[in-house]
Amino acid sequence: MSLARRHGTSRRVSVPDIFDRAARRRYRDRAAPDFAQYDFLRATMLDGLQERLDSVKRDFTDVLDLGCFDGGFAGPPGARIVRSDAGPRFAASAGGIVAEEDHLPFAEASFDLIVSAGVLDSVSDLPGALIQARRALRPDGLFLAAFVGAGSLASLRAALRVAEGDRPAARLHPQIDVRSAGDLLMRAGFALPVADGETLNVRYGDLGGLLRDLRGMAATNALNGRRPLRRDTLARAYQAFADLADPDGRVPEKFEIIFMTGWAPSPDQPKPARRGSATSSLAAALKLPQA
């Protein structure tokens, strides 16, 4: 459920689940024991978020690690960190609580920093999750997030198109581009919203290596209505993927990482001059002087 406003009143609006919540929990539990072997994508996200956090010249005392996986986010020195994850095994291993990102159990103004890496691309009600995150922040609190965005897994998509012909099934999660990410931050009520992207390129010897990585990072298909691949279709996908190999016999695959930055509104923040502030510079959003 997400909260909407109309004519000054609040009402609940039912949002259909894009993702199978039970399957998403199972996939996360399955990945938890060996996640350290497959955490390269989230590690890249955490590095990017840490760079952005290091640029903010202020202290944070109460932090939420939203979608914590194995608790790899170290957080600001001396801060109290609450960790939450939709997967019970990840939550337990990180000493956190079980909570889905669009069903947060936290009171308003509980945190001055919320960080989320690697989970928002598989949340059924992403607008609702962002609204809840903003409400859980204190005025002038900071929200930092990263997730896999549009343009990712192009080689896998191409192989599946060849394998399934004219009637492909939905096998990869919907993906959000930078512009849409900025719009979502604005709709959720964040001040000084910024969305930007980075590309991580990986090369694979075969399709099996990529599928193992996706399984190991809990990123396999959790869409409602998904159907398993038949053996003959999977064999065609392996061959189509191999046909994309470079002269070294490796297939290039890319992960487009979307970063989001937003602040909980506060009266002492600078006001944007016009709509479209989601395209303002990262330095402005982080309250840094321009070079």
C-alpha cells in the first residue's frame, strides 16, 4: 500500500505487487551464506555511496542501513546503525530486523541518515518506499541509495531474445533510468534531489558464470507470474550468449548503477529556483562549493 493525497486528505491506494515477496525473501535467504563471494556489485555501490557521504561536512548519529545484506556498510564513525533486510538470514547475520523496504516499521523522524544499496530495483512499491524513507528521516536528514538501473544486463537480454524468439517471457526486472530516478525522488518529497549513474563492466566465460553471480547476489527473477526456462530454451540462451564473445572468448556484460541523493525538507535549506532540480549538480546537493 502507498499513501496518496487528494484535496488535502490522505487515503490508502492499493499498489499491485510487481514482485513475489515470498520468493524475494527465499532468494535472499539462499544467497546469505555465501554472499561474500558474490558481493562485488554491492561493494561497488557502497564505495560510491561512501564517496558521496564523505563529501558531506556534517555528523550523523542515527543511521538506517536499508536492505543491509551482510552488514557491509560501515557507516559514519560513532553513529548508531539500525540494519534491516527483507531476508531473515541477512537480517539475523547483520544483527538487524526483518523489514521490507515499502513496509517500514520505523517512526517518523527516527534517523538523520538512510543508506540503501542494491535492493530498491526489486521493491514492488518503490514510490511508497521512498515516501516512507523520507518520513523516517529528520528534517535535513540525508537519503543515499544505489541500485541496478536501465541499460544493465544487455548481453543477457540479447541472449534471451534470441532463445525465446517472438514470444519472450518477462525474465528480467523492470529497470529505472537516471531521469526517472530523479523524478521519483521529487515525487516522494525529497529536497535537492539528484540522480546520477556509473557503469560497471564485467566479462564472463559463459552464461553460467553470469547466472551464478545473479543467484549469489539474490538478483534472480522474482517477478510475479514468472515461468521457468525450458531446457531447450536455456541451451539456446547459452549459445546466443556465447555468440557475443569478444576475440578473447569472453562476453562483456554491464551493470548500470543508479545513485540517488535527497534530503528531508527543512526550512533552512536553499530553495530550488525552478522545477527540474533533479538535474542539479551533485556538489549542490551535497552542499559543497563548486570548483
